[in-house]
Amino acid sequence: MGGIRAVFLSLLVVFSSSTSLWGAAASSPRNAPAFEALSLKSIAGWLKRDGREGWLGADVADAVGIPRLATEDLLEARQRGFRTDEALRVVQLSADERRDFMLFMVQRNDGQVFFYLASQREGLQGAFVSSSGAVSRIEPAEAQSLFQRELRFWESRVAVR
């Protein structure tokens, strides 16, 4: 997990150099695809019901732009993870109803790690890829396509439960 923590800390640099994840192209309830909204709702319901207790560290929350109190070192989350031949996938949902975030992580065998920050109300809020220690933002159109593929993976998990 040390490598993942380093990637999240690298994300902090990316976030602090940007005032907006998407700028004018930000996802919102008006332009989030219907599939995305339904999938996020379905996955969130599944995590509330069948997710495992977990947490998100303050450094990770800060890196991806999830608001927290200065006194909060950990944010409670409901989470699930799956390993396939191609990747390790983890999704986390805030266990605190006052927060609306879902964090998706895909660690591929080729060393690339993809991160997608979403909310049930607003859909995809940001997407990043880490490769060879460098973290870069994924352009909105590509991010949307990759994120929808990730949602289909998780929808298939929800369907078999």
C-alpha cells in the first residue's frame, strides 16, 4: 500500500496546482449520463449493504479534494475490492451520510494506477493516472469513457450479489 499512498500524495501536487478538476466541462446532474447516475446509485446501495468497514486517510482525502475537518485523521468508508488477472480494483463510499464521495482505484498489472473521484449527486469529478511515478490528469472525454468502463465492472459485481 506504500506505493498507492505515494501516488495519492503525488495527486496532492496536481490538485494544488489546479483550482478546478474539470473547469467548464465539469460533470453535473444536468450533463452526467443517465447510466452513470444509475450505476453510482446502485453501487452505493450495494456498498452500504454489503461493503466492508474501512477508512480513507486524511492525506488521501486531501490529495483528491475530499473536504474534512482538521481533526479528522481518518474518514470512515464502506469498501470492496476485487482482483482479476488484469488489475486490482477498489471502490470506497463515504460511511458518513454528510459526505458524498465515491473513490474508485484501478491498479493494473503494467504498473499504471487509475483514480476516479465521483459523487452520487454530481457524477465523475476527476480522473487521474499514475505511471512510473508521474501523476497526470486524464482529459474529460477520455476520463468519462474509462470511468463508464469501470462502472460496468462494478455493476457486474453488484448483479452477482
